[in-house]
Amino acid sequence: MSSAVDSLRLDLLLQLVLSILLGGVVGVERELKGKPAGLRTNILICVGATLFTALSVQLAGGRGDPGRVAAQILTGVGFIGAGTILHMRGHVVGLTSAATIWVVAAIGMALGSSAYLEAIGTTFLVVIVLAGLEKVENLLARHETGGRLVVHARPDRDTVEQLEELVRTTGLEVERVSSRRENVDLVVDLAVRGQKRLHDDLLVALVHHPLVRGVSRGE
């Protein structure tokens, strides 16, 4: 009996040590990029998920359903992930950090279930996605695309000129502009071209412009 208990304790210790290492691998990548969920956060989430899962398996002892505790782990991690998502002037940031927390919890659950190979493999795949695909994203962001925005604005004398200047300020090029009166609004149709990320910046800038009453993306 004593040897069985010691074996369980050694297994749990191994799982916890691995959770620190694997959570730390992901956490270092996040920390280097200055993300809100960094080294300590990812380690603690991985350790917590590992411990809860291991204890649920032991407490169930073949008589209960250890999956019930695992489900509660995901619920708790969901609340933590939601705390990393911020809405800033029309931009949503922190989605990658929230998704990383979710995956790190899954790694911890795999360790707690003694699925060591799966946990280690997932960790390295996550690091590849976080670090390696950033270069691909940057290349895609630099690719120039065209877009069309329909702006409902106050019909001031220089409304069109101000909107064109705003487009140029964001770094985009005005390809075509037309305007018409529609009830009390001046509807300005803007065709612009430039880097994909700049289109989102322009949309945010237009929404916050004092002359603008509404913006929609043209079909």
C-alpha cells in the first residue's frame, strides 16, 4: 500500500515538474513579446490544470467521472482568458493570449492524465504557431489590398476634403471618391488601397471623427 502511494506521489511530482517546464516554454515566448499573460501566468495555469486533473482521476478511483472536474477547469480558464481581452477604440486585443491560456490549460490536463507525449508535442506546436507564423502574418499585413467605405457625415463645406486627408494620414491611398446628399447626411463613397492593417486603422479613425455619423464597408 505504501509503495503504491509513493508511486502516485512520484507520478504527480513528475507531472507538476513537467507542467512548470511546458507552461514555462509557452510563457517565455509570451513574456518576450510583452503580452499580458506571460511566464508566471502560463506556468500557474498549466500547474493548476495538471493538479486538478490528476486529483480528479485519483478521487474518482474508477467509480466516478473525472471529466466533471476537467469541465470545470475549462470554465475557470475561460474567465481568466476573458480578462486578457480588451476593447480599445474599436480594436479587440488579447484574443491570442486568451487562446494561448486555453491551450496551456489543455496541456496541463494532458499531463494530469499522464498523456506526456501529447502534452510535449502540443507545447512545441503551440510555440511554432506563436513564434513562426508571426512572420507570415507580417507578410500578409504588408500586402496591399483595395477596399470601399461608405461614410455618412455632416454636410459641412469641407467634409469630403477632411475625409480624404484622414485617409492619407492613415497611410492609405485614395483611389476614388464620390459624394451625394441623402436626407440630412452627406454620403461619401471612398475607394482606398493600402496595407490590410491600415484599413482597420482607417475604420476606427472614421468612427471617431466628429463629422462622421456612421461608417459601413461597401460591397
